[in-house]
Amino acid sequence: MLALRLTRAARPAVHLRRLLVAAASAGTSFLLLSSLGYALAHPGTPDAAVRLAWCAVPLAATVHLALAVARTDPGTRPRPGLSALGLGPARLMAVSVLTTVLSCALGSLLALLVFLRLRGDLAGAPLGGAAARFLATDQSLPLPAALTLLAPVPALAAAAVALALRPRDPRPPAGARRALGRFGAYGRSAPRETFGAYGRFGARQRVPAAARQGAAPHPAGGAATAAATDPEADGSGPDGTGVNGTEVNGTEIADAGETGAPGSRPAPAAAPAGLPWGVAAAAAGLAVQAYAGRPAVPTLTHLPAGAVAVLAGWLLTAAGLVLAAPGLTHLCGRLLQSARPGALRLLAGRVLMAEAPRIGRPLGVACAAAAATYAMTALYQGPAASPGPLRALGALVVTGCTVATLLTAAVEARQCRAETTAALLRLGAPAGMLRTAAALRAAALLVLFGPLTLAIALLAAPASGH
């Protein structure tokens, strides 16, 4: 009941994203039912199993879209005070799972109705011609088999959402061991000091001026004065910091090795670690495709040996793009800040570096889908057989899910930086500068990923069809 109320009270944009999930689920479910119809019309042939295996690609794209939509659902986001009402993180995760199941089940039911209508089981005459090959109009449709094929889409989507949105314990792991500091104090010991560090100017005054002014007065004035004048009176080290990063005058001070010089700004987010592995996987995939040579034009059910090698190379290339895309996005943000950047380029670059893990993987999936679309277009042009309706439907489902997932990831990134945007606006930053920074980020990503996608498509197309 709560999931239905949240669904009804959602905004139109949220309803649109859920309808996209339902449409993708309907397309994938129709492909699964078509494989069942082909198996009924052609019993004893291994082609039906191959057709069913090809449905794994649109199924993965649909699950990916459902997960991205569940992440951006504002109705199931934890808020202060909801835990007292019984709506903790686990309950909100269950609501997200139930909403995803409802959207996918709606699409699967719609696909079943359309499939039965085309077969003529509901009303009207069945379709003939080429459609009779996968509709099996001359045989009855086994309902248990149809329901079994319709179950994977909601089940896998619900499992992915539950795994991604599961509650996490913010506390540190219990197995972490604590070291003994000076004089038996718990925590890390202070880093070793170089010669003359104690007498260096400002070494004993690590507390910022704003923190000293805003700190509450100590209950005992003499003790506070002694603690302020003698760094070791309260267990802190010679440089004014605690042995384990303890508090001085109510302000938590970290070790000198962690914060660097006094007043230093926090370092930007670290680069994702998958860039070298992604480049290696993409290069290996292109090498496999080039080694396979030019195979014959494959079909859904008949794959020559060369086509199987090309397919394996495409899987490696796609995996490499997905792994390398977050690192490339981080690199793009770093390049935007190079060569004496102004406020605009600095803002755009820092946002790209912070959002690289969130929008990088959808960008990699989009690049892989675009390159594969170009290769398939080059494969089926000329005298080759044109793709049938099921292939066109599968390509439409995969491409639509990829684009929708990328746009949904952009919406999620915008929601995550909403507080930062509001803070900039309160500080007097013009709204036009924020829009210009967003356009600059989009242009930088297009400049980087556009030629990369085109280059991979041109390198892979000769092995696939030229």
C-alpha cells in the first residue's frame, strides 16, 4: 500500500522513468515469448535455445535501466525522521524493490497480451507469413512455460535493486585493530618529525582561527589555558595535534601527514582504478576481432567459427569500455582544469572528477552500444540479408535502455549535487554560470568519447563486415 501511494504521489518525471522501465520490460518479455513460440513451431531444433540465449542482452539492458531508475526515485530516499515512523533504510529498500517489480510486471503483462493478440487467442485472426515462425499460431501456448519466461525480468530487476540499495553499516569493521600511541593512549601515533620541526614557526598552532573563535569555552579555565599553552597536557603531540587525531578546544585535528600544511584544501577525489584494465580489455577485444578476420554474415541461430570469435572480441571490447569510462571521465575533468583555469573551468572539472564513478559506466555502455550499432549497420548493408522484426526490436530495446540509463544517471548526479548547487547560489554565483558549466561538461565528454567511439567502431567494423 505504501509503494502504491508513493507511486501515485510521484512527479511526472518519475512516472515517465517508470513507464520507460515498463516499456523495456515489455520489449524484453516479448522477445522471450517469441523464442518460446519459435520452439513450439520448430520442435527438436537447437535454434530455439540460441534465440533464447540472445535475449540475455536486452534482459541485461532492462535490468540496468531499472536499477538506474530505482536510484533516482525521490520517494524512497532516506530522510531524517522517517526511521521513527518505521521507514528505515531497509523498509525504503523494500519499497524500491516493490516499485520496480510493479513496473516490470506491468510491462511483462502487456507483452503477454500483445503476444496473445497476435496469435489470435484473444480476438481477431492470427498473423500469417513470416510472423507465424515465432508465433506458433497452429499450436496451443503452454501457460506455465510462458509465465516462467516472464518471471526473469521482474525477478532479476528486483534482485539488482535490492543488492544495490541494501542498507550498509556506517560503522568501521570490527576486525580493525587499534594501535597504542604514546603513554598507552589508543589510536595512531603521530608521524615522526624531522629535525627542527618542533621549533618551526606555526608548528604548534594547528587550530584554525575560525575554529578557535567558534569553540566553546572550557569548563575549567586553568585547564583550558594549560591545554592551549602546552600541547602535551591533553595528550596531543608536539605539533598541536592529538596522538590519534583527537580534539583540541572542541575541534578535531587530523595528523599532519593527512592534512598537509595548515589551511590546505582537501585533495580532489582519487581517480578510478579501472582505466588500465579497461584499456587492456578493449585492446584485447579489438585484437581478437582482427585475428578472426572477415567472417560470413551471421544470423541469430547460425554463427560460424569466425563470427563466434568476433562476438567474443566484442564482449571484451564492451567490457573494456565500461571499465575504462570512469577513469576517462575523471581524466576529462582533470584536463578541464589544466593551463591556469578560471572559475568556470575549475567548477566544471571538479564536478566531472567527483561524478566520474557515477556517470562513467553508463557512458561506457553507451559507447559500446553505439559502436556495436555501427558495426551491425556495416554488416547488414549491401547484398546481405536485412535484419528481421525481432532483431530490430532487440536493437531498439538495447539502444533505448542505454540512452535512458545515461540520462537517468545524469539526473542522479544532478540530485546528488543539489546541496552544492544551492550553496553556490546562496554565495552569489550566477545561475547562468552553473548552466554554462553543465554545458561545458557535456561538450568535454562529447569531445572525448565521440572520437573514441568512432575509432573503436571503425576498427571493429572491418572485422565484422568489411
